[in-house]
Amino acid sequence: MAEPESLWQRGGHGPANAPQFGTSISTRNQRRNMGQHMFVDPMLPASQYTRTAYQRYLKKYLRTVKGVDDNVGRLLNYLRDTGELEHTIVIYTSDQGFMLGEHDYIDKRWMYEESLRMPLLVRFPKADRAGTTSDAIINNVDFAPTILDFAGLPTPAFMQGRSIRPVLEGKTPADWPKATYYRYWLHMAHHDVPAHYGIRTRNHKLILFYGLPLDAPGAMPKATAPYWELYDLKNDPHETNNVYGDPRYLAVQTSLKAQLLELKRALGDDDEKYPDLMAVRRSVW
């Protein structure tokens, strides 16, 4: 199986002059890496260890995907055989994407593209846009309002999100969100991922790794040094070059920070109740 280039060459990804976090394919993370999960001989040369771990990992992963695919097929065949397929809306999605060795990472907690982006396929009767795609920004909080919309029911006021039915029908509203917010709370738990939050627009992504456990149950108590990452997704879709602090991106950087705070306020995810987090913000903002 082809290995991602960034598995071997991390380039300018991640923080400059700071530790690289996250469980790995290679032996980069001695505490936990995929070679250990795949029972790779620890005495192998480093490159062979990494390649063997990756090949075993990816093939097991793809066997799982094949199992999912087969059973989605069984479900669709049953609906077709019973005459219900043309009366059924099918939505295929996931909680998140998954890192498959990109940047020498595994798991799904990062705000990077491979884990931030979720699969989302929708089939509904009488659709005249079969095979089309959309680049509108959609979140999993939009799923329930969408299902309610197709069922002819209103979205309760307490729900976040909005129906994506207009997007599916090729009528994306003019006020559709131009950015999305992400937050990971469980600092350094499970896969050695620092607590972070950020904003993604169509062309850029800004992430603050604030590195504090705050009050998240299960988070590791030891703080890590805070740092920023900024990626130009149009020119660097694989996020190989962190351009935070680059003078050419100063205007973008400033604008994204303002948008990030606006999103946090709109969602009610304020930092003010955490003095330690506010101190971090003052030190790096």
C-alpha cells in the first residue's frame, strides 16, 4: 500500500522548535506507536519498522472498511428487494475522519484535515443531483436538523446546527457558514494530543494548542507549552508548512484570530472562566 509522503518527511508541519506530539506509526513516540499494536519486531531498523507497521496497520484498517462497505450493500439490497429504497433517505457518515500515517500520526483527535473532515454521503428519493458534491462547510450538529427537515418537522430551538437539505438540493443559502470551530479537550489523554481549539475557513486553518487540562475529566494534569499553527489550505492542502508568524500571513492571522473569538462567543465556549487559559492567551495571542 502506498505510504503518505508526510509519514517520512514531516517538513514544516507542527510547531517549530517544540516537541512533536501524538502517537505515531514509527518509533518517534516511544510510549505508544503502531508498531507496538501490530507486533512489529522492535529490533528492526527504523525505516523497516515504520514500513512494516504501516503496511500491517493500513491493511487491517481497510479490511474493516471493506466489512462496513459489504454491510451497507446488504442494507441497500434489502431496501431494494422490499421496495423501500425509493422511500428511504440514506445518510452515511462518521464521528470524524482518521489519521492513516499522515505526519506520522494515528488516531482522530487532531484538527488536521484527515481527521477533521468526515465522510458524508446522502442518497434520497427523487434527487436529481446524483453524483454531485458540495464544498459547503457542514458540521455533525447539522445532521439532526437535516433529518427533521426531511421528515417535515421543525428544528427545536435548543439544537445547534441547521438543515443541510438546501445544500443537498443545490440551493446553498447565501448566509451559509464560511467557517467552522473545533475543540479537543482531553489534554494528552489516549493519544498524546495537546488540548487545542481553532477555526477552519475554506482557505485557511488556525489552531491554538493551549496545552491545559482545565476541568476535562480524564485529561492529563501536566501542561504543555502553548503554540500556534496556521496553514494555507489552498496552497498547502496537506498541511506540510506551518506559516504562523510568517510576515506574509500577518493580515490573515489577525483576521482569523478575530473570527475565532467571534465563533467562540457565538457558541458559548468562552475562555474567561478559566484563569489559566486566559493567562496562556495573554502570553501567546
